[in-house]
Amino acid sequence: MALHGLGRRWHMLKLSDRELREFGTRGYVIVRNVIPAANLKAASTEIDRLIRDQPPPTGYVGHHFYWLSTLDGGPLPALFNDTSVCSLAESLIDPGRIEIAFDQVQVALNIPPFSHRPGGHHLDGYLEGQPTPATFTMLAGVLMSEQMIENSGNLWVWPGTHRTHAAFFRERGPDALVQFKGYPTIELPEPVQILGNPGDVLLAHYMLGHNIGGNYASDKVRRAVYFRLRRVGHAQRWRECLCDELLEFDAVRVALDRT
């Protein structure tokens, strides 16, 4: 069970049954106060260095990304390797094991004033000219700045669309992800903006529809660090995963069956 508000100094934390069911129903869960202060400080300093050494163009607003290899080590990969993020993610797929997909960590900035509202959702992984999409199991997002008000650079998600997407792919086949270029045409519910504080962690199903929001209610740059995670063996069953939203989430299926 995840223990909230205790500094999270233990690495083997797991999600509670309630959180597992929330993930199964909504496609995501936000876990508060996961990252220890020392890790947050070190990662923030590294982001400061990235911005200083590779600044966005003068006057630029909107999203700006840095992609780094987790194989190089350092304070950004440590947000996953040296905290409870790994065990929390793994508790969703128990008894499976989780790994960082593509050996990659993403630093995502959203620079104000960015007067944008997404018109819809997308799924990651579509690559122009590539017949096999770069799918994965879940997204782990570490909030690195305060995001307690909407339209301050928040990530937008469409709850429950992991289920709707699975139904879409069962009907049209998993190759429809490539055919629709990562924009499956499904009926969308009302979106939700992710709210939280530095050190909070978002765990989101790969098939949860999401998009970049605007940053016009804040004068601060939104910062987040993202890891694409996959269950070991995912590459051999990605087609089946697109058609069954719980295929890799054994613990979530068990928790939902108990209700």
C-alpha cells in the first residue's frame, strides 16, 4: 500500500487496492509525495543546467523537450532508479517486471504565455514510415514544478480512454494505431488536467488519451520528467496489448475482480 505524506524514503512501496482499481477504471493514478527532497533538488539542478546549456529560442512559448539516455546515469534517471517510482509502477503489473523503454528519459517544459487548448487526444508511439509503433506499457511522469491550478502547463488526459482504445483496436486490429497515425477516432469524455506538486508522480496507461495543455494561467515554466515504461516481454505481445487494456496489468485485473 502506498503511504502518503511520510517522505517516501522506502523504495518498495506499492499501490493500494483502491489505487489499482482507480487505475483500472480511469487509466491513471496520481501518487503524492513520492520523490525525496534530495532527489528533487538534484534533478532540478540538472534541468537548470540543460536549460542553461541548450536554451529554447529567444521568445519561444509552448512545449520544449530534452531527450536523454538513461544509460548515462545522473540525477534524472535516478528519479526512477533510486526512488519508489519503480516499485509503484511494478505493483500495477505484479508479478511482471518493469523496465525503462528505449533507455530514454524526457524533460518536458511548457513555457508561458502559451494560450493553447488541445482539440483532442493522441497516443504515443507512431513513427512516420515505421510499420511497427513504439508502444510501451505505461507512462511515469514526475512533476518537477507546482501545477495546482489548471492551464498552467498541465498535462491533459481523457479518463477511461484506455478501455475505449482497446475496443477500437479489437474492432479494427492493432495496425490501426499506425493507420490512424496515433490519433484513433474514438468518442471522448470530458478531459481532466493533471494537478499536483513537485515530487508527485503520475502513472498512466499507454492507451490513455492525452495531450499538451496551455500555460496561460501561470507565469512559471511547467517542468516534468517522463519515463516510458514497459513490462519485460512487451515487444513480443504489443499487438495483443492494444486489444486488451489489462493484458499486462495482472494486479489491476485482480483488484477489479474483487469489487
